[in-house]
Amino acid sequence: MEAREPPQDVTDTNKPITVQNIGPDPGDGTKQLHLLSFLKLGTSHLVQNKHEKRSRSGPSASSLTGPVQAHWFQLTLTKLNLMLSLAASSLRLGATGYHGSRRLLATAISGNKTSRLVRERLKKDVEAMKNQFSGFRPSLVVLQVGDRDDSNLYISHKLKAAAEIGIDAKHVRLPHTATQDEVLQSILSVNENPSIHGLIVQLPLDSVNRINTELITNAVSPDKDVDGLSCINAGKLSRGDLHDCFIPCTPNGCMELIRQTGVSVAGKHAVVIGRSKIVGAPMHDLLLWSHATVTTCHSKTADLPGQVGRADILVVGAGRAEMVRGEWVKEGAVVIDCGINHIPDETKPSGKRVVGDVHFTSANQRAGFITPVPGGVGPMTVAMLMENTVQSAHRFLQRSQSCR
């Protein structure tokens, strides 16, 4: 966008000067163009002035002496200073993201688009494996206890994604009367089957019998734990061994979404709200080993708004509908909302709607980037599960070749 000219009579310092809008949140390249435009404008004023002086019958500027020449140079400097001041204003306006008195909305980070790119890449990887190893296919088992409707929906999404990519996915459902020993036996059977590369246990476990969830998730072989929930994989992640473990799917998806913004994590102040083993704790570790300075907030954190206000990168997985208010968010921050909550909404046929843990409408006014709910983190969780499964198959093939 071309820079607009300042008032014509720039030598009259008694007249008010209005800095006009220069367009929406320019990037670095656009800011440089604004600066160059203003400098060119200043140069053109000088050239025009010079030509005007030469065309006059009176003496040229170069022939002026004494106080007259000093006054002419003072006016020239005034013009240049004005041009530079306007250029600086352009850069400041662009940096703060304001368009006149109205701030631009945040850029939405599409999980649907990013997950589609991940699935397309994985599909090519699976096809390459099939061609290289004569019909080989990554294999995944989803083990479910009971028949919860929400679990059935999540599993259907996983099976659909696997089929699109070319992963051989099987759904094993145990009845809600299953005992802990029966669940462990099913896990052991999958662990010992070399043709299966990934195993996830769908949580929560819907059984009438008491089952230790921690015991069940740790029973999954670390080499097939594509959910990344076993203590072995969690321990490797906490130590920074990112290339020798499976990273939990939701935090891994969050990191991919942050990468899509182009914002470097290194050196940033990141705030994670929530400390669950599935989202908050591994998210902290991933950000830490990506060289961010990380603060983890939880139910006992004092002054949560103050902590949020210092975050260059904010990841929220608290499980409370619209808990984080927009006025808490730092100007220009990257906001990743992992929440999935239902609140009443009479305008919807179901009488409710899905919202995140962040109040989207107000946060959208301050953040630089933000994930919508739905359509943000959710699709990435499934995509990262598929990525972990394909990665597990790659590792299996490498181990098989090294043993020959």
C-alpha cells in the first residue's frame, strides 16, 4: 500500500500534522516499503524545491549566503525530520497491530488445515513403506472398555483418519464388566504381537469393576505406546530425550500449531494452564526443551491473570469453560486453547455449544494468533496419533533390518 502524503505546507510548523492510517498490521517487508516510500517522498520534496529555486529569476539556493542560506537549510531539515517522523509512526503502528484507533483481530490457527497437511504427508510415507517392503502397513489397535458415547465418537475419528492414511486400525472393545486382569491380558496379547505397531487404551475405562488406570497405561509396551502416556515415555520426555520416546498427541499437536505461526519458541515466556499428565505436564516439557522459559499454572496459582499477562505463548488445558478472559492476554500473544466444554445455547438445535477454556471473542481482540474451538487443537490430536503410529512402524522396520 502506498504511503499517503503529509500536508503539503510542511514548512509551516504552526499547522497541525495528522498521521494517517497506513494499512493493516504490516510485516517487516511492508514496514520497510513504508519507510522507503516516506524517504522517497522526502527526496522528491528536496528535488522539487531545487528545481523551483533554479526556475526562479532570483538567486539559486546554492548562491544564497548568510542568514538566508541558513534559513533555507533549516526548512529543508524540517521537511526531512517530518518525513522520518511519519516513517517511524508507520513502523510503530504496524508493530502494535493497530489500524487507526481499531486493533486488528488475531490470526486464527486452523487445526483442520494443519492436520490435513500432516495426514497427506503421512499417507505418502505409508505408501513408500508399502512399496519398499512389499505390502507392509503400519498397524494400530484401539482398546476400549465399555461403551461410552463420547469414547465411541473419538474412536470413530481415529479409525477414519487411519483408513485415509493407509494404517491398518482395529477396534477391540471389552464389555463394561471387564476386570483389571482381563484388560491387562488384552494389552499383553497386543504387546507380544509383532505385526501391531501401536496400541492406545481409550480413556476413561468404563467398567463396573475397579481398574487402576495408571497400571493399565504403564502396561502398554513403551515401543507401542503411541499415546505417549506410559511412565517410560513420560520420563524420557521430561529428560529431553525427544527423539527416543513417543510424545503425547495433544501437546505434540499444540507444538505443530505454534510452528505454523512462524513464531520462534526459543527465548519466549510460555505459560501453561493445567498440569494433567495428558496435556499440561508434557506441554511444559516440550516448551522447556524448545528453549522457552515456562511457567505452569494450576488451581493453587496466585494471580492467574497476572501470570497470563506475561505470556508470549499461552497454552490452556484447564477444563473450565471460557475461564481465561481476553483482557488477561498479552498483546500479540500466541494462544493455544486445548479445552472442549459444552455450555447452554438456546439457538442451537442441541441446546448447547462447544467452547474452549479461553473466552474467544475477547481474546481474539488482543492475541496475535489463536486457535478456535472447535477446529483448533482437536483435529491435531488425531493427526499426531497417526504420526506416532507411522513413526512406530518406521522404528520396527529399522530394528528388523538391524537384526538381519
